[in-house]
Amino acid sequence: MLRIGLEPSMVAVVLAVSAAATATAGCFEKLAGPNCVAATWDVASTIGDTVTTTRGLRYIPRDTGSGNGTAWCRSVAVNYTGYLLDGTKFDSSIDVGRALVFTPGLGTLIDGFEQGVIGMRSCGTRRLIIPPALGFGAKPITNDSGRVIIPANSTVVYDIRMLEIGGEPVVACDSTGP
């Protein structure tokens, strides 16, 4: 089983929070640009190292990094590895040798991933624990051959490392892993 820094009872809390997050999932506010939106959420609680947002995203800061934090509608580049709660790896930018570049707020990725990078700093690392409501939801995700790689209603875990913020490369950190 993947060790995500939570006691077994906390995994049940992560799953329960996903239902509550659905009620606030439409809570967005417009920012600069017609296509970019920022989710409105705040820290709801902190238990040990684990932070829970009001929308149900949980994250564990591993290394805070340095410099200014990321913001909505500003491009970022990250290395990541994604896991199911049982420890099964389902995706990794490191395995394909290419960082993931995206702009939080454009809605190109699952909500939990976009929200999870906000506030990260250069070279920072974070573990995201994303409930189904902010992840892949009730639809199973399959690979090209039709094999299910993420079952329906799965909580997923991502280990991420911030490599670039706003087009400015971070040259002082190890870009080979999350």
C-alpha cells in the first residue's frame, strides 16, 4: 500500500470529503483572460503535515522550495508521478522524460492537480491526495488498449516537483524526480 502520510482512518475522511467538495465544485471566479478561472478555496484544516482545503483537496508539503509561489493563470512546469491508493503507479512525466507544462485555471487537467500546485515555489515538492470529485470522478480511465488504469471513484495521489514558474526555468533544483 502506498504510504501517503495519513492514518488508515484518514483515508476514509479523504473519501467522505469528496462528496462535500461536489457541492462547491462550481465555485469559480473570473481572472484575467476569458478562458482562465481561479477556484475559490481556502485551507479548512491542518492535521500534522496534511493540509485540507475547503474543496476537499489534501496535500502534504515535502519541501517548500524558495521564491515566489505559483498563481492562477500563470504557466508552470512540473515533474509528477501518479499513484492509486494501493501504490500502483499509473502515470509519470519522469518515465516519458518530459515535464508537464500547463496553466492552472484553464481547466486542461483535473481540478485537484491544478489547485494543488497553487502556492508552490521553485524546487518545491508536494504530495497531492485528490478525491474523486476533484479527480477523475465516476468514470474509469483506460489506456489505449482499453485496460482500466484508474478505476471509477478512485482517490489518486500525485508526487510533484515544481520546475518552472511563468516561463522562468528553475536551474538550481534536481529536475529528475518529484
